[in-house]
Amino acid sequence: MIITVMWWCWVGYAWLCNVVKADEGVVRIGMFVAMGAVFVQAITIPEAFDDLPGGLHGPLVFAVCYFVVRAVHIVMFWLASRDDPTLRGQVLRFIPSMAIGTTLLIVASMTTGTTQTLLWLAALVGDYLGTALGGSNWRLRSARHFSERHGLIIIVALGESIVSIGVGVAHLPISWPIIAASALGLAVAGAMWWAYFDVTALVTERALAAARGVHQVRLARGGYTFLHLPMVIGIIMMSLGLKKVLGYVGGEDGHTLADPIYGVPLAALYGGAALYLLAHVAFKRYLTGTLNVERLVVVALLVVLIPVVAMLPAILALAVLAVVLCALIGYETHRYAEMRHEVRHADEHGPGAAEAATER
């Protein structure tokens, strides 16, 4: 739920900065205010649900920072829409969902336990449903800029997954098992990067750029605002599993090289990769209308493998994941070599080639 709230803070500004320049006029000031609020919100994450002794009330600080981020976002959009009555009407329709989400989160900060959790869920549902049902009269000035921002978020998340490898072994003496597990972790992260950026990012960006008006806004909202969230969640889950595997391999907390990884860490490792690929399939289907059956098969395989690899040493469980993901990438690269070449080099073949390659 915390990831979802933080995502909602960022994604609103991805839309805003596609309409206005972030480094000019009052928008620059608004961005600094929002950045400050997000920073305080980020360092308050450990207290988002449970207040620590002493100091300010953590859950309330988190909720108030969220309100500030959303309020600045609305004000900036209001100013940007002064010469665009249609966009201003859209902003007005968006205000209720923002108000519901932020208010419920503030109320939740005053509660504990199940009540707090339910209020958080209600805040998120109010925000997301309000956005989905609030109309499609937003503006998208540059499809390329919009898709690039979301691609960079994927890169940041994958980068953090690599950082988690180092965090998992930073306090342990280096050994051959740690080196092997680190290499396998890099292979997993590399395969996930390849799955997004080799072809998918290109064809979806072109599909978004080719759309017009309300249809383009709906593609951007559904494909990027909504479907990139499970991708990021999947990467973060996988990172947790990677960190745990490296700890097991390095002998942390009395574990040995033969110990299996199980429970939440194993579910996060395999389930995170599966969720990431499943979101990819949905994303590409939503933007281009094509269905990637191979990735659906791999998603199912990863889920089926969880109870199987639970009986293997942690490093072997990671090795199986790396082999499955790299085999998927290798198969797709070979099976669709011609189409892949056309998509990646369409700009070299003159006007219209990119669109034709994307459609194919």
C-alpha cells in the first residue's frame, strides 16, 4: 500500500510535466515544494502505519506530506489550464478523488490495526477509481517524453534490485558462492531489463504516439499510470528475494549453502518476476492489441516452480529463475529475430517504417 501511495505521488507529476516545463516560472517553485514533501514522506515510511516513540506522530506526518504533494499537483494543473477550458473541467472533476484519498489517509493516521488498514485501502480505491472514472480530457504533449519517464522508473527500480544484491552481502566476507549468486542476480535483473527495453518499450511508445485525443489519454492512463505500477511492485518483490538469497548463500544468521529459501522471500523472488512479466503482457496487450503467449507460459511456469524450488538450496532456486528468464529472452530473440530487427531499426528505413513494424 505504501508503494502504491508513493507511485501515485510520482505519476501525477509525470502527467503535469508533460504539459508544462518543470524548470520555468511558478512550476519550478511548486516542484521544489512537492519534492520536499515527498522527501519527508519517504523518510517517514517506517512510521507510515506505526508511530515510533518520541518525536512527531509518524502516520500523520506521512499523510500530511501526501496531501501537500497532491495539493501542489492540483494547483499546478489549475494554473496550467487557465487557457484550456476542457482541461480545467477535467481538473475540477479530478479534485473529489484527490480530496477523498488524502482525507481518508489523514483519518487513517489517527487509527490503528484493521481500521487503519481498511481506511488506507479505501483511500487508494477512492484515488484510483476516481481517476479512472473522472474523464479522459487530460493533455499529453509528448508521447515520447511520457513513455521515457516511465521507462526511467523501471530502470531506477531495476537498479535498486542490483543494490539489494550488495546490501545482502555487504557485511559478509566475499566467497565463490557469493560471487556466483551475485552473477545470477545480475542475470535476472538483466533479463528483466531486456524484456522491457529491447522491443516492448519501442512498440508501445510508437502505439501511444500514433493515437490521438481521448484515445491517447486512455492508453497513457491504462498502460503507463496503472500497468506500470505492478511492474515496479514486481521488481521490488524480486529485490527482496534476491537480498534474502544472498544472505543465505553468505551464511547470514547461521544459514548454510545447502539451506533452501522458502515462505515470503521465495514467493517474493518468483512471484515478483511473475508479476513483472504478467504486467508486461497486459501493458503490451493494452497498447498494441498483441498478446505475448510465451511470457504468459513463463508466468505460469514460475508460479508452478515455487513449491518445487522450495526444496532446493537457495542458490539453486536463484539459478533456476535466472535460467528460465534468460531462456525466455533467448527464445524471443531467436524466434522473432526478423520482426525484432524491423522494430529496432525501423527509423533507418524511412517514414512509415516504424509504424509498419509496430503493427506487424
